[in-house]
Amino acid sequence: MFVPCGESVCDLAGFTLLMPAVSVGNVGQLAIDLVISTLNMCKIGYFYTDCLVPMVGNNPYATSEKNSTELSINAEVYSLPSKKLVVLQLRSIFIKYKSKPFCEKLLSWVKSSNLAKVIVLSSSHSYHRNDLQLRSTPFRYLLTPSLQKSVQNKIKSLNWAEMEKSPCIPEISDSEYCIRIPGGGITKTLYDESCSKEIPMAVLLKFVSEGDNIPDALGLVEYLNEWLQIIKPHSDDPTASALPWKIPSSWRLLFGSGLPPALF
Amino acid sequence: MNSGVWEEVGCAKLWNEWCRATDAVHLSPAEAFCVFYHLKSNPSVFLCQCSCYVAEDQQYQWLEKVFGSCPKKNMQVTILTCRHVTDYKTPESTSSLHPPFLKALKTQTSKESPCCSLLEQPNIVHDLPAAVLSYCQVWKIPAILYLCYTDVMKLDLITAEAFKPVLSSRSLKGLVKNIPQSTEILKKLVATNEVQSNIYT
């Protein structure tokens, strides 16, 4: 359930919800970290649930000593009212059998908050691509029918590739075709539930492999930015060196602590 | 607990694959592993001794059962826990660390000054201590967690002594007496808990 930080009730009617799916390479979550960090978003509440493994730590977006001591938990909500943007960040995995209940609780909150649309940032295993997908852009999108009417033209103008259907049961030659997102975590469940509940939802995903997924996250936020224009587009000028996206301070030591000098 | 008279007031019974008890249904209080005491001289002070692993799918229910019945007004929570030092991430080489050492995390509403430095990013806390602290943060209960990073796998005097500064903290100093003699008391406690190795008998 959504629990606000402060005393005042947040009115999120008409806002766009951006959220990650816990998926291969954690690309969605890394991308959301970049959005929150770059836009310096304010925490407005927690999504307190028994569906995610508990974890706590100090402020992952700290920029100074003063703001580094704010405690963060596994599911938090941030907002930027000037852009009518609200972001949910998930920082841990689902407890066994709790991913479907989570989707239900989340979508019920989406409906009761009158959010305009939901955008899920996700990823899928790159080794599952077919020959055509191997030769094309690694980015894909999906829209639920209730969102298609309002954004189809904009998406068409961006020349984006829609996620292709693949055989439901790959081993069977005459199997039916459906949307499959291997490695996408709750992406498919969220998409299917949103279709049936008529929730305007878009899925933006990238085909990735596990490893250093920071470049994938940067790619995914740039892809998102082509549509939402949340920051000024990266200029085509090759001499422009400044990265428009702010790397959060918590992205240090992703591959472990410092090495003992005696090793060398 | 050596400093006052504590009376057992309840227990939380749970079973998972990590528990030593074999019968999940008929757990005796001794096997319950989460025992609650209150201080006889001041019954509003509770202590919970949790000596088992509370699995991730049990943590939320544990919280609801324990905190659900507690009045949240004017409640203060202190959590003491340990992790192995290999869990601690630092830009310096790990050979520069000197375990055991304490780190703290506290909720927004906690006004207490920790007796050690705060846990730096990107380090995080998991399991029941994280579940309790998350609950306190969400429901605005002042809470502080002291985490001891140690390089041993079982209870020893040096690790237990690392918590000594916590005994002088604002919330706990009223409960502890005889701090100078604490080393002797701790030695006795550690000795009784040690399982004698019988590998050569």
C-alpha cells in the first residue's frame, strides 16, 4: 500500500507513473535510478508491501553529507509535479509466489490514484532473440489497447519497433503466437493485467545480457527520453562531452570493495 | 539482561528449514527462538531475543504480530545485529578494515545520536533487522539499528565487546549497570554458550 512520507495527501491524478520491472541485468531499476538522480526528484512516500524482500540503506542519491543520512527502503515513490511525473523504485526481488499479488496491489493503486498512464522500464534476455531481432535495434515497446489510441501517432513518428510475438511453446511448430518477455520478471504479468483492466500502460524494454548493465540503463533512459522528453535531448554534436544523466552516488563499488595492494 | 530483572512475557513461534526443532506444530517455548521479556521495574521496556533466522516470507507476519499489538505512540526501537565483514563494501582495500566495528542506521524520526558512524552507501541491511527498520521508517517510529561487522562465525568475546558503546547510548544507558565489569560478565556468558569441540574425544 502507498504510505505518504509527509502529512499532506498527494494528488497524483493525471500523473505519469514510471516504474521498473526487476528484470535481467536490473536495467529497469538502474534506468529509474538515473531518472530520479538526474531530475533530483523528491521522495513522497513508500509502497509498503509484504511482497518484496526487505532491505534498508542510506540515501542512494546523496549529494552531500547533509542529505546522505535519509533512510531508504525497498519500494519508494518519488515525484516531480512540474512534469506531472511520479516514479516508483523497487530495490529488491519478489518473495516467492508474491509477484502476482504485488501486480494486483500496484494496479489497484494506479486505478485509485487516477494516474494518466504507466510506463514500465524493463529488459529481456538477449540470447532469446530470433534472427530478425539480432539484426535490428535492441529496443522494443508495447502498448496496452487503452493507451494505443492516445500515443500511437507519437510512437509511429519515432520509428520504434514493437515487441514481436513469438511461439508460445517454441518446441512445437504449430504453436500459437503470443508476447513473451523472457527475463522480464513481472513485465508480462503487468502488461496482461493492464490489458484486461483497461489501464493505459507502455512497456519499454531492451534486449540485454547480464554484466555491467550501466550502458544498457543509459540506453534505455535515452530511449524513454525520445518520447517523454524529460531532459533536453542529447545533442548530436560530437564535441559535447557532458553526460546529461547524473550517476547516483550509490553506484559505487558495484563489483566489490577495493583490492588489497599485496595482490599486485 | 544481566543488569535487571526481566520477566518473560511472550514468544513468537516460527519454523523454517533453518530451525533446529523438528516438530513445527508443537514447538515448546524453549524452541520458539523469539522470546520477549519486559523489565519488572519498568514494564514499558521490552526486550526481544531472536536466536533463529526469520525467513523472508515470515518477516512481514512477524512484524504484524509483534508491532500490531504494540501502541506506536512514544515507542522507541533499538536493533542490534551482526554481519560478516565480507559483506561490507569500501573503496579502501579490505585489509585496511579492523573488525569487529559498529555501523548505525536510523529512521527519520529518531533523534538519537548514534555512538558510531552511519552505514555508508552502497552498503545495505537485509533480513529481519531490515524488516523492522523499514516498518519503523514507514510508520514514523524512532528506531536505530546497530550493526556489528565481524570476521568470526560464532559468538566470541571480542565481537560482543564491540557493542559496548551501544550500552552507553541514550536509550540503553538507563538499563545497564556495572559497565566496567561487563568484560568479566561477558566472559562468563560466552563460556556457557560455547559448544565444546569434541572432535578429538
